[in-house]
Amino acid sequence: MAYIISDDCISCGACAAGCPVEAISEGDGKFVIDAGACIECGACADTCPVGAPSQE
């Protein structure tokens, strides 16, 4: 299952910088993950300081 970013996101961009397939972009008030591009590697979850990314 693709990762999603919860409302806990603080818009720091760490997840986007850590994504190897550039599936993460800045959305309206938080970052969002393109489920079709996500390879479920977990890099975003590993780099997020507040634990906002998780698997659906």
C-alpha cells in the first residue's frame, strides 16, 4: 500500500527530499504523496521528524 501523509505534517520538506522517486510534492498546507508513483520504500517515514507519513 502506498504511503500517505497525515495532518501532523509540518511542511518541512524532509520527506520530499528523501523520496527516491520524487513522489512527494507540496500540497495545500501539507505535503502529499502521489500513490501511483510511490514505491512503498518507507524513506519518507524514515526522514520525517514528526512521523506524518504512514501506509494506508
